[in-house]
Amino acid sequence: MKKIAIYPGSFDPITNGHIDLIKRASKLFDSVIIGITQNSKKSAFLTINDRLKGAKDALMGIDNIEVISFDTLLVDFAKAQNAQIILRGLRAVSDFEYEFQLSGMNKHLNPNIETLFMTPAEQYANISSSLVREILSLGGDISSFVPVNIEILLKENCA
Ligand code: ADP
């Protein structure tokens, strides 16, 4: 059986931290599906189309990945994609409580799907999409936090 992992998130925008995790995961699983949530639409900075295209362009060259948007329950999306694994990233202890709760509820909703946690390389551990957006809005340099295509996309959205 193929090992398929879903890496869900809002990816608003995808950062070098997300990408580091995806590269690591792509070596562990047969396929990694980056699932971009549509439901946080109201508060999203980038449109779902921009987040999808931005992630696809940023991940070009990694063969066994797919980028898909979804607006259903995560466990239902995972089942529809024949995925057995939900992948989440842990940066610091502060991520743990929320992620622990989320994985517990998902396990309750579908006990057949396991949540696995991965950590990024040290230099990416402080990057978050929300801080990237904040730095950008204040005119700061975001070039070490996101790939070039995302930097361009974000600046277009600020103009
Ligand atoms: P969400 O809105 O669901 O938290 P995000 O797009 O912010 O989605 O993040 C998706 C996943 O990636 C989460 O598990 C988050 O903890 C993880 N993540 C976010 N930033 C990083 C990073 N710099 N390194 C590793 N994992 C990260």
C-alpha cells in the first residue's frame, strides 16, 4: 500500500519552513499532498488561487507532491485522497498544545488516520506566515523567509 501523507494548512503564504518540512516528508512517504484550506477565507491575506499557485510554483521540481485546496473536514479530505497520515509541523513548545488538541479530535473523528509531527531545520523554526505578513506590511525584508516567487506575489498584493 502506498504511504500517502496530507500536509494541511492555510499556507498564507507558504514559507521556507513549510518547504523544508515538505522536502523532508517527500523522502519519507510515497506521496505528500499539500492541502490548502479554503475555510479561513475571511481572514486570508492571499486568495485561495494565489496560495495554490504560489505553493505549486515554490515546490516545482519535487516529484511526489501535489497541491490541492479543500473546504471539508480534514479527516474526510484525507480519506478521499486515500491518505493514512496527517502531517503537521512543530516549531516550538507553543505549537504543541493546539496541535495536540487538533490531533486528538481528528483521531476521534477517524481513528484510522494517524497524525505525525515533524520539526523543521533550526534556521526555519522561527518562521511563521503571520509574521511574514506583518514584516511585509511594515516594509521589512522578507527575502530570507519565503521563496522569490512568494515575495513577488506578496508585494503585488500589497501594492
Ligand atoms: P494552520 O493555519 O493550519 O496553522 P499554517 O499554514 O500556518 O496552517 O501551517 C501549517 C502547518 O505547518 C502547521 O502544522 C504549522 O505548525 C506548520 N508550520 C508553520 N510554519 C512552520 C515552520 N516554519 N516550520 C515547520 N512547520 C511549520
